[in-house]
Amino acid sequence: MSVEYLASVVSGMWLTVAILAGGYARTRNRSAWAWFLLTAVFGPIAAFLLVVWPPVVRAPRS
């Protein structure tokens, strides 16, 4: 396995995790764009924090 192939596979997986984290953040009432960027930079650590932290509870509008 060449280094170029391994680098492209890891980069693809990293980007895929970032996209999935952005989508999952939206279901937990968090900013999808911000969590996509956080996961793109910090990787699995940010994705782990997104899963572990409780969802944001928003006050109902009156």
C-alpha cells in the first residue's frame, strides 16, 4: 500500500466524518456548519464531543 493511497483514504474518511457530524449536529439543535468545521479541524475528538454532550434545549417561542 503506497503512502499516496493511504493519505487519500484517510482524507476521504476524515471529510466523511466531518459531513456526518454536521448532519448529526442539526438533529441535536446545534449549528451544522460550525460542527462540520470543528470536526474537519479536530477530527474524531470533536465528533466524540458532539455525541457525548447533551442536545441544546431551546425555549419555545411565544
